[in-house]
Amino acid sequence: MNPHGDLCTERVPGKSERVAKNGREYKRSLPLSSIKLTMSLESRPTWATQASVRSGILRFDPHAEDEVIKSCPSYGNMFQAYTLEKVNNDEHGDDKMLVGTNFYPALHGMLQSKQEWGHDFNFRGRSIFSFGVLEWTENVLETFKDTLYEAGVYGAVAVSRYPYESSKNVWKAFCELWGPLSNTLHFADGEMSISLSDLKVIGGLPISGVPYEEFLPTNKDLRNKDLYPPTVLELLQIHSALCIEYGYDDIYWDQWLTHFFRGELIYASPGEGKAVLPKPRTPKLPLRISEEGKLAAFLVFWLCRFVLPAWDKTIRPETFHMACLMAKGVKVSIAPTTLGYIYHRLGEVSSHPVGDAPPKVCLPIHYVLGWLGEYFPQLCKRRADSEFPADYPRLARYAYVASNDLSITCARMVFRDNKSVIYRPHAFLETEGCFLLDDETLSDERFEFLFGLRSACLPVRVDGQLILEPYYPNRFARQFGYDQSVPSNRLSFSVSKRKQCFVEDLARAQSILYRRNTTAHFYIPRSTREGECTWWYCKWWLKACIPYLGLSVSKTFKTFTKKSPEPDHRVFIVNKLAEVSADLRKEVQISSLPRQESQNSQTGLSKVGPDGDKRISRKRISHEKVATFEETVSREVSLPKARTGTQDAQKAPKRKPDSLHPPNNPSTESGFSSSTDPSRVGVVVRTLKRKPAERPSNVRPKKAQTTTDQGVKKAVVPQKTRISNKNPSTKCMPTVEDVGGFLSAVLDPGLASFTRNYLIGHVSDVFVKVSSSKTPEDLLAHREEIQLALGMLRPVIESLKSGKDLFEKFTSTIGDMLAAAVDSSRTITLLKESTGVDVEFAGNLISDYEECMKVKQDLDSRLADSSKKLQDLQATELDIKADEERVRKRRRKYDSQKASIENTMKLLKESIKEQEDQGQQLLKEKSDCVKDKLPEIEQAISSSKLEREKYQKSFDSFISLFPTA
């Protein structure tokens, strides 16, 4: 095997074990474990250290033009810091670890050249909707569930069937601050990065197991079943046959899917409108493969499309071995390779010269999207955790969710404000911090945690490339609950050298990365611990990031565009636009920050065909309900406080997580409009009085004109409201699964399967339509469909022996509801015709008034409570002042005693030193004087000692002659 990992090239053998004369040739190689290394013996490693240091704080001022980031020390006592190696905890450690210009992210070069990325800034690799992917994935999840769980990739495969949306401005702001030399995000509060633990929790990728690498063994090795699974040769023969059939040297994703998935296509493209399925493709070859080979073929597709995608969208035969291992239930360590792959692709973009044609970069963007959503909740919308199984990875939160359409200014602000970040969105479950030993008794779960704490190089052997990417968790230790100190890594491994590696380099890095039983002690912080920064780290980071993060966002924007991001203006947001009076409407503007999408605008899939949903979608505009606030957004955009939990805007009805009908409920609302930093927001309370003369009740509100303020367009859209938009029922709403289970229990067990499924299906469909109708108007929209379904159910219900009364009560209740809805609609229509009053608007006024009074009562109660709390707090002011005076006296006494003791210690040390010097001098003089007569002196001293002892005995005898009283 040569240094690049190539051994030879061979064609694929046929079933008769003879090599085919035609067909493409494949490069063959060996695994990295086959390389014999001479590893030097290392001392026991240390991964975490303790030190008594002083903490510091980095402060961010978004309204400053320069020096927006400042550091200040914490003047409290020293604290015991737990840091990851390698760090420098020495005094003035910030001066010992200075960084060079190669440490800076792409933003530094962009500011120097006053040029940013253009419109062609783009990536590949994000999971998008493709015909057949959902169907194939769901079939595999159902058929091979136990094997996927055994291999530890069931959740990772489950989330791969969904598409994920991204915002180009968020990507630009992220890549601007990505440091390719350290593989970290240069955040205003320090460095952050994607960790191995993140890929496990967010993406569901295993950390430990057989090291992942892509290579294709020789034909001789493939025939040895003890070395490689026989499915590897199966897949290779099929791949070669497909290449011959299609006439290409490579097979693409869609061709691979067409050959192996022979099921029916039922999912159309997401979005509204008429759903059209493509014409099914006819496979060119018959499907002849084992059951294990079917799973392996899908996992090859999963690796090449979702986990480690390449620019050309081809199936890589080098993935066959790893896929076949997982198909046998073997756990494969995918996370380290995937993380190194992401690091390398991000480094290619960040280190690319600005202004040149962007490189062709392809990486699994969806994993980075999930990381951004977890650590920066304001950047991404998310689903409620109740909408998918508990064992799914957190990437499922962002499936089918529209991206936040943020401006580049707002996205840059998020990456600078330390209030917008959650350092530990997930943590290793540990109630108390503890020290552990890396030996044979360490569990796999705790070893994977240790795995993610160790600084190392990640070997990446993917798509014929040999890459090493450094992994420095000590630079973002707060994400694990540790404290952050000055990192002491020598960043000498440049980006250009990481691709110039040989197989021996990767084999050595792999051996170091996966080593176990090192007998090293390491510390696991408790799950709730939040790390702090040392004072020296704050000073170091301030020096490092000032050239590119020291400018305000508005000044950065001016550098690239030669203009301010937004003019000064006042923004008002009201609860309901119908409450805006005519004279105030010209001042009201809808916030430019992202808001929650309406139901029908939410991305979703439509099932088509005979059993598809034929309902006509109706566009509805839901009213925003946000707190009124006033904020100047001339230079910066005010950011909300970060949330630690799931950001759920509303509770959606439960559904079957693995249902073939993807949810069509609105995504959770963005954090920008619902939670605002109170330190920067002034609350404005206004009472808007309606006058009938200003707007007659029988006149519908007209569409307001769009106001333009120096090029910034803000549309004001008064919206019509319904009389009641709340569900009148306060009971817990059963799910479709609950209804189906209940009906199955009620029906006669001997009932024909077709009749049972027919009844349950139609009743469930009617239940969905009725339960989703929150108003009579909503129910009337489904009137014809419900009546048609009930008409089809009645003949079947009449023939039932068991449960007939229940179904008759069900149909009669639905009939009563439809009759009541018709009467309600007729009453409102007659009232409108007879009085000319907008009943909906009048009813809305009444409900709004009642709600306003309830809010006022609540505010009065809270005001009274706050006044009482303030009085109680003021009563303790004298005690606080007395305590402060006692503390000052103790501080003065402590400082005086400390200075006195330190002075005494200094004098004692000087005296000890003098005595030591004098003793040495005397010893030298003694040696010079008695050098010649030393034996005689020693004999005389010995004789004198004996005589003194004899004298003492005689003296004791003399005293004993006289007895004591």
C-alpha cells in the first residue's frame, strides 16, 4: 500500500469467482488497523486540572461604535477552577499565549479588504425533499428496527428522511466567525465549537465503536468471510452491473434508490398547491440481494446522502464495508469522522480568499443547523419535543420547520451578544461532580464523555481523501461544564497541511484517538454546573478578538455597504391590528423580526392517491399576540434573553410520531418577538379609544398603505378577526391513536378485518375534522365531507352486533353539531342583514374588552404585590448597610493582619537565610582548624562524655544519701 492508501485496481469478480472482462476498475486498499506502527510509550495523560484562580467577565455593549467588548475582573474570592488540558493558569498567562493573524476568522480579512461574500455564497449537503426517500426510510425503520437499534443508528436514520431549511444570512454570519486554525466559532464571549457529544445528542451518531473509514478491500480479501461480510461483494457486484447498464463510471443517489426501493411513492413535494407525483422509474435490473444486503444498500445511501455527502451526489463503493458492518448490528464510530469532515469543509470556506470564486463545498449542513438551534435558539425555529419519540435525536426539532429569515445585521448581533447563547443545552447526567478512572471498569457511556474531552486529531478517510483535523475541546470547555482558561495549544497545524497527510499519519492519529484504559483520572462536572472564565482568559480573548469583534455590528455593516443598516425610527407592536385607531395607524409598523408562520404556510408533505387528503386548504391569517414595546433599532437590533428549555409557542395536539402524515401545525415562534431584554426595552402602555364616528361598524377595514422609511418597507395589514378563536372545550383532547385503540376494543373481535379498518378509518377521519374545528365556521367548511362519510358509515353500523349504540350516538352527536353550526351561521347572517352591524367585529370588541379588564385586574394585583415587596425590601436596607460596614471593617482588619503576617514571614525567611549562611561559614572554619587533629579531638570529646556520665551517676548517689520528707 502506497503512502496515499492505494494498493491496486481490480474489476469485480462474478458469481463464478472469475473477474469480469468489462466493467469499471475499483481502487483497492487496506484498513488503517493493518498498518504496523512504532508508538513511543507515553506517560499517563491528564485531561482535567484544578487551579485556584480569579474569575473574569466579558461585557458586550451593542450600542458602542468601538470597543464593544470589554473585560473586567471579578473582585470576589478566588475560586476552584476545573479546566481541560492544555491550558495556562499562570499569572499573566494572557501574555504568554499570544496569537497571530492566521488565528483570525474570515471576518478579519473581509474587514481588511472591505469586501464580503457575494450572492453566489452557497453550500451543498443540506437534506432536502427527494421523491422516494421518505418511503424507503420508513420501510427500513419498520423492517430492520432491532438491527438499527443494535448498531446504535436508529434515531440517526429516522431523522434523515426529513428536509431541513437554512437561512443564508445566518450561514454568512456563522462562516465569517469560524476560525479554521482552531476549528472554533469566535463568539463575543470566547470560543465555541461543535463537539463529539453534540453530534451524538443532536445527530444520533455513535462516538465509540469500530473506527469509520472508507476503503474497498481486494477481491481475495472479499472472498474471505472471516474478514469481511459477504454483503460487501454483493453490493459491489450490483454497483458494477448498474455502471454497465447506465453507461457511467459512477452511480448517483436517485439511480441507487430506483434499483433498491421497489415500493409505491405516496409523498409529494412539500408546500401548498396541487401535489403531483413523478412518473415511477422502471428499474433496469432485477433485485437479487439478501435481506441483510437490502439494509446495507440503504445504509450506503444514508451515508453518502445524509451523513457524509459529496459534491457530485454519487454512491461511493468505499462505504460498502462500514454499511455492511452496521447491517450486521455492529456499532461503528461515525461521529469523529463526521465532525472532522465538517471541520474541514468549514475551514475551506473560511480560509478561502474573499472575492475569488467560492469553492465547491459540500458538508452535512443539517447537523450544523441543529447545533445552531440548540446553542443559539434565536436563530432557528423548532418543534415541540412531544411531536416525535423521546429516543429521537434533537435534530428532529428542526425538521419541516421554516428557517428564520433574519437580516445579516440581526444574525451578526446574535453571535456577539452573550445573552443569546446557551452553553449547556444538553449535559451528561451527573447529580454531583465526581472523579473517575479510565480503566476496564469504566462504562461505555462515560468513556464516550471522556472521548469528547480529549484534545486530538480527527482522522478523516472519506471519498479517497486523507485528512487530519485538530479537535480542541479545551478551547470551548464551558460547553462541558468546565471553566475556561487560556488555551496553550500551539496552533502550528495549518489548514493547508491537513490535507497533505499519509495513511501512516491517519493510523497513528486513530490509535491515539481511540485509546482506552489509560489509567488517567478525569472529572465529570454535575449536570447543572456552568463554567466561568478566568481573569487571564478574558484579557487574552480581548486581545485576540479586538481586530474583528471590536467593531459594532453597524460599523461592520457600513464597512461593506457604505451605509447604515437601518435608519432611526420607533417601532410599535400591538396585540391586535384591529385596535389601531385611524390617527395612530400611520405610526404602527409590523416588526421586521421573524414571526410565527400561519398553519398553511408551514412546510409539510401531502399524501396523494386514493387515500390522500382531498381537503381544500384555506389560507388563514393568525393574529400576532406579543407584548407592546418601544425600541430604537437604528444601529443595533435588541436581542432577547436565551431560553434554557424548549421554545414552544403553543401546544399542538399530539400525533403519532412515526405517522406517514407529517405535521402541518405551525412551528414554534422565534425568540426575537416574544422575549425581550428588559434592560434595553421601555414598555409603552397606551389606551386607544374607539369613536363610532371615526369608523362606522358596517364598514370593513381597508388594507393600509405600505409606509416607506428611507428604503425600509414595513407593511401594515389590518386583519379581520373571528368572534371566538378559542376551543370551547377545556377537556383533554384525545389523539387519533386513542380513538383508533378505543374503537378496536369496542368492535366485535370476529368482525371482518376489512370492515373493521373501514369503520376505524372513516370514524378517525371524521374525528380529525371535528376536533380541528375550533369554531362553527370551521366545522361548516368540512360539512359536505362529514355528511358523506356519515352516509357511508350508516349501512355498516346497522349490521354491527357489538358497539352499534356507540356508533349511532357518534353519528347523532355529529348531526347535532352540524345543525347547531348551521343555526349559528344563519343567525349571524340574519343579524347582519337586519341591522347592518359587523357582528364579528362587535363580538371581537366585547371579548377584547373583557380580556382587557382581566389583564387590568391582574396588573393591579401584581402592582400591589410589587409595592408590598418593595416596602419589605426597603425595610432591610438598614441591615444591609450595617452588614456592609461590618464587611468593610473586616476587610480592613484582614488586609492589615495579612500585611503584618506577610512582613513577619519575610523577616523570618531572611533570618533563616542568614543563619544558614552563618552555619555554612562556621562549618567551613571548623573544618579548616581541626583538619589535622580531628582524631585526637574526637577521642577527647568521647572521653569527656564518659567522664560526665560518671560524674552524673556519682551525683545521683550523693543525693540519694539524704531521704526526702
